[in-house]
Amino acid sequence: MSVMPAVFFGHGNPMNALEKNRYTQAWRAFGQAVPRPRAILVISAHWYVHATAVTAMPRPRTIHDFFGFPRELFDVDYAAPGLPGLYDEVADIVHPTWVGADLDSWGIDHGAWSVLMHAFPDADIPVVQLSINALKSVDYHLQLGAALAPLRADGVLVVGSGNVVHNLGGVSRALPDAGFDWAQRFDEEAKELMLTNPTEVGRMDAHRDYDLAVPTPDHFLPLLYVAGVAGATSTRAEVLVDGYAYGSLSMTSYTVGMTTPPAPDGVGFAAPLPEGPPADGANI
């Protein structure tokens, strides 16, 4: 069985699930280039809770964890199977870190299915999610990512899904394919570290633009899991695709442990956001 790479997807907004643009084409090219995984373990920005847990149901539901989007997005059903036995593998490999088994509360959220629809459109590979524990430190997430690295030798594709820069309150519809100066500074510093010394990405909270780029940590933390895999295995990270959306979102994606497929010729901005501000100033 081939050793799987790891990947971080900058997933942007849920409408990318239905769009064809240079980001979604890069995600598809990735899925076509990797060996077929035995299972996909996703750390998504959208399962951000006060516990570390792994989904352990045989048929995870497709979660539509958003509102204000068109009906066709709510009709998406990414009907990939689960793999309950992967819980035991994860719990064993990260011991003594405690991991709970989620038998019925979660499933596959849009941080997972919006990218997997492009990378693995047949939905025939088991998908399991690992929650992001909001109570834990940056080092905890880096170390947990590092602990997951051996799963790659058993055919498990480790996927982080979020955004390096994610500030919904700062979006500008006048900048559909550009980033504010502060967003570019933060994203470029993260890129330099990912390509040279990935575990140092955890120190980005000292960056002068951190509070603007990461007003809440949920979308940034999935990157640390992939950085942890890279650091633990001394494996080079590469940029899969990069760019910006609406001034305050970075769409940068990274692979670890594979030669990045050639950039697709496709063009097109990231998917448009729905009208109106995020509810209650939320950044999720």
C-alpha cells in the first residue's frame, strides 16, 4: 500500500462545491494524482468543539452547516461511507491523548465535502472526521498532527480544510480575486514557513497581522495538523494552488509528501459569497 500524502485545502465558501474555477480544478487534479486512499481523515474548520473526537458511524450524514445559500447547495448529498474501525486506530496511535468516539452527532461537514466533491467525486472512499478541540493550545494541535503521520503508511489520507486567512467581517466584493495588504503579508509568511520550517507556523500568532488574518482560530488550526505531519516526517510541503478571495480570504492549499500536480489551465475567481454580512459577526 502506498504511503499517502497529506494535504491542506483552503476551501473558501461552500459555493466552491458547485463551482468550476482554478481552485476547484487544483483540488480535482490532486485527487487524480494521489494513490487511492483506504480512508480519508479530515480535520475541518467546521467541527470546532470542546473535545477531541473522531466520527465512528458507518454512514455519516452530509451536514449543511450554513444558511443564506441557494437551495442547490442544501441538496448536496456526499454519501461517502464511514469507517468506524478507524477510530480505534486513531485512538491507539495518539495515546495517551484522549480521543472520543462520535457515534451519531456529527458527519461530513461542508469543510470536508465541498473539497472532496472535486477531489473524490465518486464518494466511494470512507470519510472520517477528527474534531478541532477549541480548548487546546497551538502546540497540542501541531503535536496531534505529528502523531497522526504514521497513519499515512496504512493508506489514510490526512486532510486539513480551512483557510490560512479567514476574516468574513472584512470581505470586500470589489476584490473577488485579490487580497488586502495585511492578508498577503500573513499568507506569504505562512507560506515561507510551510515550505522551509513547517512547525514554526504555530508561532504565527506573533505576526503583526494575526488579529486581522485569524480573528477566530477555527480556520487556521487545520493547517497545523498538516504542518505537524510535515515536521514529524521531515517531508517537504509544496503549494498546490494559491490566491485570494474578496480581500480577506486566502485560498492557498498545500500538499505534503507528493509532487504537486501541474497547475490547471483553468481560470476563474473563487465562488461568490451570498449577500449580506455573516450572522452576528460570526467568522465561521
